[in-house]
Amino acid sequence: MKLSRIALAGGVAASTVLLIAGPAAAHVSVQPVGEAAKGGYATLNFKVPNERDQASTVKLEVNFPADHPLSSVTPQAVPGWDIKVDKSKLDKPIESHGRKITEAVSKVTWTADDSEIAPGFFQQFPVSVGALPEDADQLVFKAIQTYDNKEVVRWIEEPTEGGEEPDSPAPVLKLTAAADDHHGGGTADDAKKGDDHKAADTAASTKETHAAASSSSSDTTARTLGIIGIVIGVVGVAFGVLAGRRRSA
């Protein structure tokens, strides 16, 4: 009897913890597809869960970090949602691929047109971004979620390292170490190795071509000699037949 009561109490306590932790864990978040390497480009998914039982999410606003502006931001089309991209002038221009950038995307807004995020569902909003900063370990994207009952939830509180998670944490993108080929290029040594490989491949190809030509020439000579031998043989047989007939006559 005592064990049953203890088990029942433990189950109630566990359920209470889950009910309390559930809403706190279900917040707007951002995750990269693969890795988000410093100095490189990445595709990000903003995941938006619906936390309400009697309302649907109809709008999402994501503010991009002003302290680390991104020169390229391209949202992917989401069926049933209109997309608006806002840009702002930069206090200090940045350079990207040899071009000076004087403005950058400050906010992307998705508004439900023929769709919405119903209770019990979530939606992902993909965005291609770059180049990611090389002097930061993370990027904070403050987001605002709007429901069809006019309720607005602001996911704008920045988490602190080692501290407790805020009630309404902002989406945080963790950046990984820079990849050697994040710009699609390489070092001078890499280029030299590539040239050496190309030269070796060319030499091998040339050698194979000469070998094939030599083999083809040998085959042609052999065939010619064979045909000549056959002709000589036929002539010899014919001559022999004629000679035999003459003797008989």
C-alpha cells in the first residue's frame, strides 16, 4: 500500500515537472542545416511551435543582429506564407567578395496568407545566410510570434552563459570553427598540388593515347600482312592446279 502511494506521488510529481517544463522548452529556435562555420555560408531553419490550445500562429518576425550584419540573406519560399525582407543602412560598410556593402537585412517577416500554425503543430522557416562573422561564437536573433487572437510573444531575452534559461529566450545560433574551404578557395600550395595532379593526369592520358595509336598501327600492319599472305596462298594454289592440268593434257 505504501509503495503504491509512493509510486503515485512520484508519477504526479513527474507529470507536474513535464507540464511546467513543456511550455518553457517549446520556444522559437534556430538550427543550421549541417554546420554554421565562421566566415562561411549556411542555411538556417527557424522553428516555430504553437504553444496555445485555442489560437494559431499567423506571423513571425525575426530580427537579424546589427552588431554582425550579414551581407547575404535569402529566405526560402514557404507555401501559404508571405515574406517581407527589410534592410537598413549600415553605420560601417562591410566588404564581401570584393564589394562594399552599405546596407544589410535587418528583419524578415513571415505572415500567414493561406496557412497558419495550428495548435499542436510547428513550422520551419528556412533562410540562407552569409558570410557568417569570423569574430563571434554565436549570433542572437530576436523573434516575435503573433497569434490570431492578437496575442504577441516576444522571444527577445538573451541567454547568459552558465545562467538559467530566460522565460522568453531569443533564438541563438552557435558558430563552429572556420572551415578551410568555407570561401570555396584554397592556399597556393593547394593550387600547386592541383596543377601537379592535372599535369600527371595529362601525361598519363597522352601516354595512353600513344599506346593506343601504336597498338592500332600494329593491328593494321598485322592485318595487311595476313591479307597479303592469303592472296599469295590463293595464287599459289591456282598455279598448282593449272600446272597439273597441263601435265595431264
